[in-house]
Amino acid sequence: MDNEEILGHLIDFGKRISRETNLNALFETLGDFSRDIVNADRCSIFVFDKNKHELWTKVSHGVEELRMPADKGIAGFVVMTGEIQIVTDAYNDFRFYDEIDKQTGYRTRSLLAVPLFDKNENVIGVIQVVNKKKGFFTNNDAELLILISNYIGSTLENAILYEKLNDTKIKLVYKLSTAAEFKDEETSLHTKRVAFYSAVIAGAYGLSRDDVENLIVTAPMHDVGKIGIPDNIIKKNGKLTDEEFDIIKTHTTIGYNLLQDDENEILQEAAIIARDHHEKWNGRGYPKGIAEEEISLHGRIVAVADVFDALTSRRPYKEPWSVEKALNLLKKESGIHFDPNLVELFMKNRDEVMDIHEKYKE
């Protein structure tokens, strides 16, 4: 690859990563490009977590996630010193941390590690490429990774900040959802299960990764309107009167009005879910009595997830149904209460559903 080709690749690379805020996707792009431009077999982009004194990467070629002490291995040495390291024989270098090779069954021979800096020149991570396909890593390879690191450092810093803000947003959503549940007899695990069941359906339906991740954030807010329902009705153990049930039904519009925000896509999606999750495929739901695809897709998805979880959960007024019994009800109500296509997708992904059911069991 000549200098003109390298320059062209670097410009294209800079454009691609400047638009990416998803940390997983960013890691994949950074790792693939760094590996390919120096003709290496694998690459890991490690992030330095000062609080945990740990190096981690969400995406590393050959494994899904790696974590290691920040003072171990060649990458750890680079973090501690800020120096570039070229190693021609890993197992003859006393600093080499072979635990990852033991875990993965991979054999590291040679490696090149370059530090990543933030805008204040603090080390925030390391690019580590492993096993040059022909020969050994050279100073030219190191210079290429230094060029890349100038792009990666600021982009990675921004992406980590974005993810922290997103994580804060998700925690706030769950706390808001839990505040509504204090009035009801549900738990925060209910909102998590509904979120993840909804994600299973949405992924099987073919929604994009971003849409699925947004649904994980918005689905837990489906019952937030219950915060506006009187306690004596919400917590009543006996059968509700028609008048009391009419009041309960208003939690859908209360939730919509509470969350509705034309300028924020996440809140707008959450508002629509809060409004639509009790609508029925046959038009006999509430609050608007709309039918079939007049009901928002996200509302129809959460309806399936919410009812399944309500049936299989213990409440003061009932014992949990078995999974089989709950699934049979979904089948029976397919095309009546629920979108039949979504019920079918839920059934087809029963293994994922059961994993969530077991993982977040009360």
C-alpha cells in the first residue's frame, strides 16, 4: 500500500468514525481498520478504567470482551508509561500477560501497542495489534498506528462520554418507571423483563439495532401513568368497579401526556407506548379503541411482552402462571388481543424469552 493509498484510507476512516457514537460499532471499525492497515491478524482497542484500574475492550477479534488488570501485559506497560512498544517474541518478554491466550486458545507471537491520549494528553487506552502476517511489526507500522491514534483518541473519548450520558439516561428512566411501581405491586424486574422481551420481538421483527436499543429504554415507561392513579384503586385487592376500572384506564393517557415531547424522539416513543400498550388488535382496547396497524408497532410489541410478564409473575392477588399456560393464552388471543405476527415471533424465540425469564426472576 503506497502513501497515497494510505492517505485515502485515513481520510475515509476519519469520516466514518466521526459519525459513529455507538461504542460497539466504533470498536469494530477501529479494530478492523487498525488490523488491516498494518497487515496484522488481530487487534484490540483497550480502554483504561482508572476507577477499577482495569483495561477492557467490548470488541476484540476472536473474543466478545476482554478485561485485564491495568498494570499487566504489554498493553498495561503502555498505559503506565505512555510509550509505544514493539515486541517480536511475546513469550520471551517478561511483561507479556499470557492469561488471555490461555482463555482463548490463541497463540500471540508478535505485537505492537500504541497509547491513546485524550485532549489533555492523559492515556485513556491502547491500540494493540497482534501477529504480523508477514515478518515483524516495524517503525513504519508504529507510525501508521500513531496517525490512527490521533483520530481514535478524541473519537473514543467522545463515544465513552456519550455512552455514560446514555447510561445515565437509562438509569433515570428505570428510576422513573420504578417510582410508578411503588404505587402498584410490581417490581423493577417487571420493567426490565418487559424491556428485554420487547427487544426479542423487535429484533426478530427486523428493527434496526438502534431501534431495539431505544425500545429497551422506552418500554419500561409503559405504566408510568399509574403515578397519577389514586392508591386506593391501584392497590385494591378485590374486583374493581366499572367506575374504578375507567379510572385505571386513564393511566395510558396520563403516561402519554407526562412523557409526550415533540423535540425528543425517545420521550415521544415512550409516550406512544404508554398510550398504546392496552390497545387490542380487534379494536376493543383502550384508550382510543383503534385496531390492527392503527396501533403503533412499539405499542403492539410491548402489549405482548407486558401481558406475558404479568401472567407469569406473582402478585398479591394471584400466583404466577406457568410459561406454557401464558404462551397458550397468547396463542388463543393472537389476532384478537395481539398482533398475530408478533405472537408468532415471540413463540419462535422462546429460548431467548426463557433466558430472560430465568435471569430476571423475582
